[in-house]
Amino acid sequence: IRKAATYALKRLSEICVEPDIERRKRLAILASTALNSKLIANYKSLFAPMVVDAVLAVENETTGYLDLQMVGVKKVPGGSVSDSFFVQGVAFKKTFSYAGFEQMTKLFQGDVQLLLLNIELELKSEKDNAEIQITDPDDYQKIVDAEWTIIYEKLDACVQCGAHVILSKLPIGDLATQYFADRGLFCAGRVPEDDLDRVAKATGGVVQTSLLDLSQRTNVLGHCGHFEEKQLGGERYNVFTDCPKAKTATIVLRGGSEQFIEESHRSIHDALMIAKRAAEVGIKNHNDAVVGAVVGGGGAIEMALSKSLRDQALSIAGKDQLILLAFAKALEIIPRQLATNSGFDSTDVLNALRQKHAKASTTGPLQTWFGVDCSQPGIVDTLQAEIWEPAANKANALAAAAEAAVVVLSVDETVTNPKSEQPGAADKSGVSLAEQQRRTAAMAQGGGMQSLMGRHGGKGVRRLK
């Protein structure tokens, strides 16, 4: 099996194609192919560019590494799927707010400065078991005044640093909310940690854990060109765009039902993974023959490899020939299943594919890339139809499948006891379930040890003698 996989991978590296087109267009074609079989296939012209924009937005130009954790996908029920949009920045749902939130400024343009905190900005009551000993009633008022002084010092520090938007991972109370609203600022507490991290990376801000000497610190505030809180469906969202250090992106999905949005999310995730893989290998390891290359989808590459393996098997004498033929036959399952899922006669489609690929050469570049046409009964040249898949993904899939088959075949023997899987089977001590239930019932009726040793009182004891 490993020999067959090695030959298939070698043949794959020979026939894969490096399209002479712009990198962005190549990624868009690959993303569209990933969406072809999904629920949102009719909207792939809308979502494929979004996927490419998201992948390129989080790409590190130096290392080529892409962190998809920096791509947020927000699901907003309501509206049409065509209302979905891409944000070159960060967007997250409005957090819990206190009274006074309606008076805040919800729109900032220009050089918007952001203060990111991991601090609680609200008055906290003392613990239940707190004890304070005072000798003068006026001392209690001093303690209360000190609490108010501390919270106001924190709020003053936030205002004096020059921030327009204050975000905190911890709660921002009603006092702080009204305080910032009176000064024309915006604040939001209880911001999810992943959203706060994406804001930090997009705006260049540094999350602060203390407000002491905040005005003397440099390069701690984040910056963006536009901030707005806007209504999306039945929810309000905080949107940060024009971020100078934007290494993050957000895709906002709309739809009429939660089930449709969840399926759209899974489809977008698949397309993101394909585009990510294709973008990464397009930068790294330029000496690898498979890097940046594509193959025809729709089962075309599987049929080509199957044909090559069959021809190779006929040149081998011995049992290895059977293994290569079985490997070649297994590869035909992909186009067969594609035809079945499309509602076509898989036998006719597979025969047509075999006839097309039979004329292809087993060495050098592949002259034909015919695969299953899922839109209408028949076959199509998938390379010309721009139904592509990353060659690196195919290589990984073949290698992983071969190793999985080897692991399964390496299992020498499996010992099972069919009776132990039946209802009411005996436990490790050999007592059946019915006997266990009888003993439990006897104990519950007050029979005690005599009931456990025998059904008729002392007979159980006499048997022991």
C-alpha cells in the first residue's frame, strides 16, 4: 500500500499544474470550488471574494503564516443571505450596557483612539464577612468617600489619556457609563476575550491592567480610522474599520434562519481552510513541485491516478499487482460518489471518464482533465471549467489515507465476546442482570441475608453444611 501511495504521489507531482494567473484570482477559484457543493453554492460569487479578502488580510508578509483565529465570523439572524458583508477590521455584538448608554457617542471618524482594559470600572460592595472597626461615626463617611475617590481617579485617567473608545474585558458599571457619556466618549464592558485580542492586533493597542500613571505611558492606545455602532437585524454591532495595523478581518453572515446561518458558517470555514492552505504553500518551500500547484476537481485527479496505477500494476509480477489494482479501484469511489450525489447514473459517468482517461499518457503532463459535471449529466474538463483543488491538499489526503489503511491492516486479531454485548448479560462476577435484580428486590423486602442465601429461609444455610 505504501508503494502504491508513493507512486501515486510521484505521479501527482508530475501532472499538477501551476496556473499562470494572478494569485488572488487563483485563490478565488479554489474558494469557489470549495463552495460548489455547499448550501450557499448559488452565492459563491459573493462569498468567494470575502474568503480571499479575509485570508489575505491576516497574512504575514514576512513568514507567510496565516492565523485564521484572527478571522471572526459573526452570525446575525434576519435579512437575506445577500446582506452578508466583509469588514476589514473588527466587528462584535454589542455587550451588556447600563443606564446612560443611549447618550453615548456612537460614531467617530478620523484618528479614533482606543483604550483597551482588563480592569473593572464600577463600585464594588464589600464582602459579606468584611469587618471595619471605627471609633467615630465620621470615619465611616471617610471610607465611603475614599471608595468614590478611587473610582473617579480611574475614570479621570481614562479621559485624560485622550481615548475616544474604552473597551474592557471586565464590567463597566452605570457610574462609569454615565461619566463617559457626559464627556462624549464610548465605552463597552464585558467584551469577549477573543474579540478584544482581535481589536488589539488590528489597532495596535495594548491591553492595560492598571490605570496608574496611564497618561505617562506611550504607544498603549490603539488607532482606527472609523468606529460606528450600527444596527444589524435585531442586534447592534460595534464595527472598527480603517485599522492601520489590521491583521484581522470579520465576515458577518445574514440569513432567514439560524439553521441556514450555521450551515453557511460551516461552508465558509471549509472555503477558508482551502484558501489558507493554498495561500501558505504559495509562499513557503518554493522548491517543492507541488507548491502553489492545482489539480482538476470533480474526480479528475482520482481518475488520472487510477489509470496510472492500473498501467503500473500490469508491469509488476506478484502480489503487489493486486494491491496496486485495489488502490486504483478505491480511487474511483470519489467520482462515483460525486455522480451519485448529483443524481446521475454513476456507471455511465464512470465509463465515460475511463474512456477519456484511457487515451492519456502515463508519463509527463496530463493532456486531459475530465471529471464529473455536477450541474448536468455528463463529464467536463474541470481544469478549463476552473474547478480546481490545491495539489498539496490532495497529496496530504492520499498519504493520510494510505497510512490509515496500513494501520487497519496491521491489526492481527480482535477478541470480542458477543454475549457480553447482549441485554441482561452477566457482569464480571458471572451474575446475570436478572439475578442482580432478584437479590436487590429481596433485600428491599426485608429478607436480609437469608433471602440472598436461599429462597426458603434456612435452606440456604443447610446447603452450606
